[in-house]
Amino acid sequence: MIEKVVWYLASIRSVIEASPLMRALIVCVCLYQLDMVIVLVAWLLRKAGLAPTTVALEPENRKAAVVVLPTLLRKRGELEGLVAAMRSVAGNRYPGRLFVIACIDGSVEAGGLYAELCAWAAREPVPPGVELHVAGSAERAGKAVAMDLGVEYLKQLVAAGRVDRFPDVFFNMDADSILGEGALERMVYRLTRKRRLTGQPYHIVTSNVVVPFDQCWGGLRSLGSLKRWLALSVAREYVGSISAGKVNWKLTPMLEVSGALYCTWSEIYLAAPRYAAFMQQLRFRDWLKWWLGCPPPQFSEFRGRPLPEAMTGPGDDTWMGWFAACCKLENGRFTPEFPRTPLHALAAAVVQYLSRTVAYDPLAKVYSKTPTTIPGLFKQRLRWNSSRMQDMLRHWPSLAYHWKAGVPLLFTTIIVFMAITMFAVTVLAAAWGTAGPAPTPAFVVLAFLGYYVSRLAGTVVGLIISDSPGREWIKLVALPLCVPFHIVFNTLTLLIGYYRDAFGFGEPTTFAPERTLLRSNLSRLAVAYRLRRALLLAARSAVRGDVPLGSFWLGWHRTPYTPSGFEGWSSGQSPPPVFWPRRGTGRPAPVPPEAPNKRPRTPR
């Protein structure tokens, strides 16, 4: 096999013969590896003393900050992890005033653990300028809702005069994570830097997520443990995809942030729940009028209530990254107002491409544990990889105006969708014996070698630029597993999540309770669900003749004839039988009462 590869490479005599290989190399280098040279040059400048290694916030940039840590708090281990996380925040030596708020999603279900947390926060000694608080929802409502209630709690302290004003900077941090040294200050330092082209600060900053060393390595004996191998594989992947991959110098702009820890301006975050509701008021006709010269809808004129439920889901951090990219600094304030004309939208997209608003600091580390079982890791990746489709559906009314975020997101989504489609077609064709001529062994070996070299380069560069200690290089041991790991936990989960959400019945999620999903007013593409709904309504119309024609035949939301597409997702129960009402009535059949241990459904 190796001899054939060597022979193939040695037999290339012209550009035409080498074109397939060169084309693949150019695409991979331009799309994924072009920034490696820039990253290494920046690291060399830092090591040579020509760029700052340590950062220190100027007095005027020592902004007051709030760190929210949302969690369910259902187990003793979750309480211990949350306490450790809050201690790491309080002791991170942030130079400005710092409010640390644990946002409990369902304090009633947390029971005695919630009382223990409140008692601990009241007596825990903290450095000057740091305050610990506990807030959240009485019943489980989802991560974004719990975070919003934590923010509202701080607003109440401001209204009561206990806090002079709301902090300028907002941090979101996972409750099971531990901060690296100086992480908060480094991120605010990056947030307050002026971008060279525009002279304006960054909008949002993401961190470097690292798997704790003790989870992925326990000596040579640990190599006999599947859990250690999974943790090592995830740790190596993070080094390549986060340590090196989040540097925003690629050909395609990065708009996503790491959910384990990110920071943005509070003004941006506080506008997000209202913007989530505002987007649902946008109509296609508004967009057409915008193209014809009419002014676009104004967010400042929107008087609806905030809708944090529409931010809740597996991609709430992605949602915030996209929203922050859509905002602009105008008259000293951040606003998500739409560009006045398509020409303004194009100009904003060009400026955003050349001067990107999402920043990253590889030395702002946050240590976050990973699932170490195959089902647990697969479920996590399925949730992550399907969230992009859900977020695209949430944001599409806004992205149609904000081309600075919409164009790169549409471009990358199409690339991903085509890639997984080609993968699925190839696999199915091979299974049915219609794949055509099989690739030569030499070609297969070259493809694998190319991928391994790419992963090796990304991992090495990530370890270098994040100043990883020598022991962290043990993560390279997982490199031989990178291909099967990527196929199973990234490609396969992406394939399942995308197509189940797009063409199936929607991607089920337990990331938020069903009542929150119903209140969100969101939907799924879910072609199979919509077709099934239309067929059932057609059958009822043919038998009873009491269903009028309408777009709701192919809809998702609840109507007098149909349940919401979310019915039964988190409750585990089948949708109520409303398609076939009792004979002699024009109303749906009553929903049977639920078992006492189940939460009641949202009233109709």
C-alpha cells in the first residue's frame, strides 16, 4: 500500500496529473489551515517580546462585570461543581467590581441543595469588590430563561439602590467549569481593544476550552480505559478546533463562541430577549419592501415583551454569538437595528469581513469536563451539531437584513449540508452496490494521510499558541483515533441531527421543558411532521368536511384542529388526540388528565 502511494507521488510528471491532489490541498489549506501561519507568527512575536504576553487592564477599562452560571442543581455533585466554579470566579483576581450569580433552573426541584447553596454564598469569604448571589426560576424553564431571571435579579438590586448601576460587561460560564489564571481580565482586555479598521471595540469574546488533565490522563494504566481514551480524544480535538480553530483569521469569519465561557457587553445581552421577540414579528413582505426602498422595521419601535424562551435551546451560546455580530456601535450605544438599504447591508458585510467583531484569546482558559461514555458523548454532539439548523431557523428573519452575519453563515451552512449529503449518498450507494468504481487504495491512503497531517498540525499549533505545559502534549497520543472519532461523533451526529431536524419530525431535545418550547413560538423545518399533519387534516376534511383550507395544514404550531409540533417532546407522552374529535362536536376531544407525577400541560 505504502509503495503504491510513493509510486503515485513519484510518477507525477505534470500539473495536469497533479491537479486532483493540488486542488484538494488548496481547498483544505485556504479554508482551514491558512491562518496557521499567521497564528504562529503572532506567537513568535509574543515570545520575542514584540507583542504583550501578560495583559493588564487600564483603569478606565476595569469595567464592572457580572458572571452568570446557569445550572439545574439536582445532584450533590452538581452543587460541589457549582461551588468550585464560583470560587474560581471569585478568586480570579479580576480588577473591577464583580457580581457572581448562580442561576438555578428550577429551585423547587433542587430542594435542600438550593438552601445549602444560598447558605454557602452568604457566608463564603470573597475578595473586596466581589459579591456572590443566587437566583433563578421556581420551576424548570430552560437555561436562557434561568439566566434572564438572574439578570432580572441584578436589575432589582440596582432599582433598590443596593447596586449603583448594571455592570458594563456580561459573562456566561458553565457551572461545571473552572477558570484558568486571569481568564476574566484577559477576556475583558480583548473586548475593550480597538479594532484597527474601525477603531471600535469587539462585540463578543470567546475563551479557550480545555479538558482538565486529570480527566484524560492517569498514567500509562489509564490507556486501558475507554473513558480515558474518549476524554483524550475530546481533549485533543479541543486543542485543534478551539485553541487553534477559534482564532478569527480564517477565510470564512468565525461567528460562534464557546458556551463554557464567553463575554460580551451587557448592553448587547440585555437587548437579546426583546430582539428574540422582535424577530418573530418580521414578515417576508417587510423584506421585499426593504428591497424596494422602504425603511426596514425598527427594533427601537418594537413594544413587545421580551421572549427569553425563544433563546432557550442547545445553541443559546451560538445564538448570542450571531446576535452580537449583528449589532453595531452607533452614537456610543450598541444596537441591532437593520441597515437602511441593501447597499448599506453590503457595506456592513464588507467591513465586518475585514474587521471582525468576534475575538478570541487562547490564553483565557476555562477547564470543562467532557462526557466519557459513548452514549453520553454521542448525545452531546447530536445536540451541538443539530443546534446550528435550529439557530438558522430562529435567526433567518434577521440574517436576511444583517448580511454581515447572514452571508458567511449561509455559505458555511451550505458547505456543511453538501458535505454531509455527499457522505450520506456515498455510504448508501456503497451499501446498495451502486457506488461506481471504488477509489484506489493509494487514493484512500492519501486521503487519510492528508487528514492526519491536518489534525497533527492543528493540534501542535494549538498546544504552542496556548502555552500548554509539557504534560499536555500527551494529548497527541489520541491522534491515531482522530478519523474514527470524527466520523462517529462529528460527521454521524451532524448527519443525523441535520436530516432529522430538516426532513424528519424535528430533532427532539430535553434541553428545555415542553412548556418553554411552546411559549417560544418557534418551530422546526420538520418536513415529515408537516406532511403527516397535512395528510391527517386531509383525511379528516374528506370524512367530516369541517377543516378549512389554510397554511396551517403544513404548519407546526397549535390550531383548533392540531397540536403543536412540540407536544410530547419532553413529557414523553403522545400528542393529544385532537385530529379526530368526538362525533357530533366541532371541537377537539378533551385531553385526558396526566398522571400526578407529571407536570400539567400548558392550558389551551
